Amino acid sequence: MKERYYLLIIFLGLFLAVGARADSHLLISQIQLAGETSTDEFVEIFNPADAAVTIADWKLVKKTSSGSQSNLVSAFQAGMIIGPRKYFLITHKTGYLGGVTADTTYSGSSYSVAANNAVILLDASGTIVDKVGFGEASDFEGASAVNPEAGQSLKRSGWESGAVQDTDNNLADFTVGASSPRNSSWGGVYIPPAQSNQSTTSSQLLDNGNPTDYRYPTVQNFEKGQLLINEVYPVADTGEKEWIEIFNPGSAAVSLDGWTMEDGRDLIASLYGSILKYSAWEITPARLNNDGDTIKLKSPNGQIIDIVSYGKMSSSTPTLRPGESLARKIDGFNSGSVSDFVITQTPTMGEKNIITAAAEADVVSEDNGEPAASSTPATAKSKTTTKKLTGAVSANGIVLVSPGTFALTYFYILKDDGSAMQIYGAKKEYFPQLTVGDYIYVYGAMGSIAGEERIKVKAGGIKKMGKKDLPTPDEISLDELDEEATGFVRVSGEITEKKSAGMYLDDGAGEIYVNLKKKANINTRDILSGNKVEITGVLISNNKGLSLLPRSNDDIKKSDAGTVAAPKDASALLKILKYVLPTMAALGLGVAVYFWRVKKKLIFEGSEIVEEKMEINPPALDGRG
């Protein structure tokens, strides 16, 4: 009898667990494979739960019909949150042409999803949260959905009313229709499987024209000006990115979790982390209008805390040229006057503002975005001794290769978007003590060497933020990469040719040069042309194309013989010989001197004996005995 009760309890537990999953986990709600171009694509996520879900370090991957899996989003950035009953839009990094602003993009411009694929959402532990297979996909829930045509998308049933359903059957849950992407400014309701055939009243739905923001609870009321927009870089020079700098005039750090920046219509960025003084945010992809825009800084409960306009927004707001920024004359100074801002020729992302402007600077309205009735232009004399910091950039990332591994003056980080970046300092003293796994903030000037992009830093340009585990390297096929791809990857194939400083690896789809850095002390003597190997390392792009940089012998594995044997430490041997050889030479010299003296003594003593014998027994001179 007890056994029956146990079975009943187990059954009820499983039933409740499945029910909880159906009502709470994130859902892939819409997928477009192509639009005006083959890479005009997006994936939309919906949170049906009553609580926000943090997706930091989650992944979005695709699986082909053959079962090969690769990343779309290598790792969602720290602080990314999908609010309750909110959507989240993920688009192609460069090919998306839709009018709805993305919440984030694919990690690489070469990453793409196609017909007969499956799209899979994984949490930070690698557990599958949701998956959608279509066409002849090798992975799906229940049965695969239909491949959508260009300009159409797969949508969960109920999308017309802003509702979605999930019966764990892709074919049943998805229909094909005209694409209508939704981002985090939209809301909807969730119809669980048991209610999927019931009607939904208008009171259950959110008005998509004026969506209610459930994203964050009201936790604190902030005063206007408690945080300030301190500098804006909206008209980026070629090769640079737009950015906005926030300043905290207070003495205590303020959490940025739940804060947002918006322009006149859309979300620009969801903020996270905390700010003590400066916090600068790159805007990717570019969203600020070059000819004019209004930027609003909002607290978690939707209060407008600061607002700045430029360009065509009014007759008193200035128009910026490429390379110029709009900056407060004094960091954090907020009189409410239009004269608080000037145009500067020296953008300083994440640092104290430097004003190098023309003789007369334009000003910007800050009074709720409305132009002032009258204003007196602010002026600032140019500092002729100050040079413009071209290509000022910042980045967050995990130390992938520590200083000293390849060289003392540079190292590599894996940025939050999954790309790799070289960090260079003319002096090794510019770097703090860094080890693999350190999560850092980098600020400097964008530069390049032999066509490889790098950030050049000076003293104080690197700040340690904490520690993170390195993600698993992306297992790639070389035909998936474009000529500017970078990252942390693993490639398997055959060695086709060995060189003095590297070797060529062919994975059957393409060939790549494996660059063996001398300082990494990697031994490949037992690797021959024709050997099958698996190599992990930093993927970089320069004037010669793509190349792969393994960090140590552990990054090179022969398919039939394990890890490549590490060479003996030649430097340690030289240190030993440095002391042993002189000692041995001294001992040898001493022994030689000793034997020379002994020999000389014997000869000397022998001569004395002969002389003595000659004196004792002199020969007879007269011939007598």
C-alpha cells in the first residue's frame, strides 16, 4: 500500500514539474530566416513568467540537418534581463534590415541560421531551455515546423493578439506569416497548453500600441539629475562606434540594473552593473541619428532622470560633425542651463571631459528636451597642446591570453560579444597583474598592427572587475568564417605543411595558418604533415588573412596521440649551465695545476737524487777502483 502512495507522490511531482516548466521557461516565439537579403534575419524570445529572467552567459545556437552545432550568440552579456511577459529581439549582426530595434545581435557577422536548421536556447549551465526545428531539421520538439519563405517568419500560435502558446510540438505551435519582430518594449500574455483553445478577453491582453512595462518593479524613486548624461558621441568617425557616457555626481555607487537609455522612439541600451563616477556605453548597432536626436536616461521605474538633445531637434540644439562629442564643460555640473554643454573636438569616453572646441561652441537644451527661450553660447579656447584621441573605445572582456604568454606588451581578451581583441601597451607597466579568467574593463585608442585591430592603452586604462570562467571554445568549420572573424575557437583537421614558425591546418572545408608564438614555447617536433590534430586558440584577422594562435602545448592535441609533449625548459637548463660550466672549468684548471706541480716536484726531486748519488760515488778519474 505504501508503494502506491509513493508512486502517486512521484507522479504528482512530475506532473507539477512539467506544469511549472510550461508556464515559466523562456520561449522562442518567432524566427525569420531571410528578408530583403539572405542575412536579414532575427530570433525573438518571449518570457511568459511573472518574474524577470536574467540571461547572462546563456547561449543561442543553431543545429544543421546533419547535426552540426554552432553559436549564434556565444554568451549573452552580463546584466541582460528579459522582463515578465516581455519579448527580446536578437538580430543578425550586420544583415538585419528591420525597423524594430534589436535588443542584442548575433556574436559574429558570419553567424547565420538557414532552412532545415534548429534554433536552440541554452541556459548558463548548457541545459536546453527551448528549441525550434523546421524543415528537415535533425532536432525539434514533437515534429518540425515548416521552413518559412523570405520575408516570412515562424510564429507561435496566437501572435496576432500578443499571446503565445507552447505544447512542446513545433509543428503544432508555429504558423508561417508575415514577419513582425517585437523587442523589449512590447508585452504579451501566455496561454498555457491547457488553455490554448480557450478565448482570451481583451482585459487579459496588453495594448501593443502602449505596452505596459512589467520589466522591473518599482524599487526606488530617483530625483532628476541624480545621474547625468555627461558626454554623447553620436556621429562616429569611420571605424568607430557611437557611445554615451553617464556620470554619478554623488559619492556612493548607484546600481544601474534596470536603467535604460532611449531616444525619441526606441530603447537604445539596457544598463547593468553599478556606477561610481563614469560609465560609458557603446551603442551597437548604431541607433543615434546623425542629424539630431533626443536621449533620455530613465530609472528602473520609468522616471526620466536626465535628457539631452542635439541637431535638428530645435533651433538651439547643435549639429555635430564626425569625431565631435557633446560634453559638459565641467563633469557632473548641472545648473539646468543650456550653457552646461559644449561641442568638443576631443571625445573622452569614460574619463574626465577635455574641451577642445572652436572659438564659439554650440549649446544644447536640457530642460525636458524643450529649447530654451534664449541662450548665450558658451565658448572655450582650443588647447593647442592637446591632441585628439582618435578612435577612443572601451570594452569589457575576459583575459584569454595573459601578458607574457605571447609578448610582454600585449595580451588578448574575449569580449562580451564573443570576439577576440588584442590589448597593447607600449610599456608592460601599463598592465596590472592579470591572469586568464580576469574580467576587465579596457579604455584606450583603437589602432592596428599589420591589419590586426587592437586597443592601445596607457597607465590606468585597464580596470579589473572580477573573475569569470572562460567559455568553451567554438568548434568551427573554416567555411563558416568571414575574413574579419575573431574569437576563441577549436578547429580539427589535417596538417598539410609545416613552417619554421607555424603550420597549415586543413579541416576539409578550408585551410588556416597556425601561428606558433616563440615565447609560448610550443613544441611540434612530433607533429608531421598528414597528422590529424585538434587545435584550440585565438582566432585573429590581419593583412595575411585569418590565423590561429594556440596558447600552449595543451591547446594542440593529436587525434591518435593526445596532447603534444611539452619541451624541456631550455631557459632553466641554461640557468643551471651558467653556474655548472664555470665550476667545472675551475675544477679542471685546479686539477691540471695540481698534476703539473706534482710532476714538477717529482722531476725536481729526481734531479736532486741523481746529483746526490753523483756526489757520493764520484767516478774514478785515474781509472782505479
